[in-house]
Amino acid sequence: MAFEMVAGDPASAVILHVPHSSRAVVESGLVVDGFELAEELDHLTDAHTDVIALRAAGAAGRRPWLFVNRLSRLVVDPERFPDETEEMLKAGMGPVYTQGFAGRRLRDDEPGLLEEHFFPYGEAFTSLVDERLAAVGRAVVVDVHSYPTVRLPYELHGDGPRPPICLGTDSVHTPDWLTAAAQRAFAVIGEVRLNTPFAGTYVPRAHWGVNTEVTSLMVEIRRDQYMREPGGEPTAGLAPLARALATLIDAVP
């Protein structure tokens, strides 16, 4: 399966979205393998964020729903826009990457990957959001990511501060109460900043900009807080991050 949905409490509005934790690569036109592929995966995978989300879900008072991408972002990146509005096309990293973290050529074109993986993923996530709207009247997406301690060459806006916790927000879909709840929950980890070095958060295109009952917040965790970089094993810092994420889940009314 390209993605996995783990059911939560029927009364929960919270969806933990984990889009970049997998290293699994299928046939997708990549022209790199061996060491080069491993290097790309080490630097671009949000390693162990699925573990953080699963532990947080288990610790929360009301279990949230989970939606986890089980393919690497090197196959498709489900959070990109599939048209010319996607800013990361400048770096060769639209929904289908043609370049890697430092400009290495990954593939020459898009061999049907949008139809095979990207659009079905988006449709399935939208269906889960729609189900939460029908069941409880709202959906709260918490978009779980991590980022490297040192700026990578592909980052278009990586010259700002790199705090232990970055919260990405959207002017329409991130209410003040959700931002404040996350700031309180993650204060135990260290400094929390908004939209630096990454900004924005994931909202299904069917709801983006039009439905304020769908709220969303991105949580970007600096990788030195919980793992050995790049691509290494988790450290003892993973447990407090999972507890902090559980605290945020429990803060959603």
C-alpha cells in the first residue's frame, strides 16, 4: 500500500499526517541507486516521525486518526501542488522530484506517477477528512515532519533560525488557539518558532482556502532533538517529543 490509515476514536477530530517518514522506493524512473540513493534517503526522509506519531496516538487521552505515507517522497511528494503554482519546482522538487537534496539528477521526467500515486493519495486523505467532518463537524490536521540541523542546498528559504520546533501555519486554516496549544505543548522541548525555516501546512485541495472547519498545523522537529543525523537511529529524545505531541492532541477540544 502507498499509504496506511489507522483508525482513531470515532469522536476524535484529530488526524496525524505523516507524509515523509518512509524510505520505501518502488519503480518510479529513478536513475540513482546504491550509495547515491541511500544518501538521498538519509537527507530527505523525516526518519522516525511515524514512530513519534504512533507513540503520541497511543498516549493521547482520545486516540487520533493517523494517515501515514508508506512510500518515500522520492516516489511522489503528496504535499506538493501538482501544477505551476508549486514553488519547489524551482529546485526540481515538485510532486515528482527530478533533482535531489543537492541538485543531483534523480529522473528525467514523470513516468505516470501522479496518476498512480499522487492523486490516489490525495483522494484518500480527503476522504478521511470528509469522514471526520461528517462524524464530528470538523477536522484538525497535525502535519508531522522533521528537518535537518544544517541547511540543505535545496532549501529555498533556509536562511532563518532553525529552532528545535518549527510550527508551520496557514492564514486561513490555522486558528490562534491551535498555534497557542502547540506552543505550550512543545515548550518542554525547547524554543518554538513559527514558519522558520519551513512555513505552511497541509490541507487537502478540496478544502484549501474554502472550508475553515478544516484546520491544520505543521510540526517540524529539528532532527538533532531525537536522532543521529543523517538517517541514523533514534535517541532518547524521541520519547519526550511523542509525549509533547500527545499533549497537543489532548488540547484539541
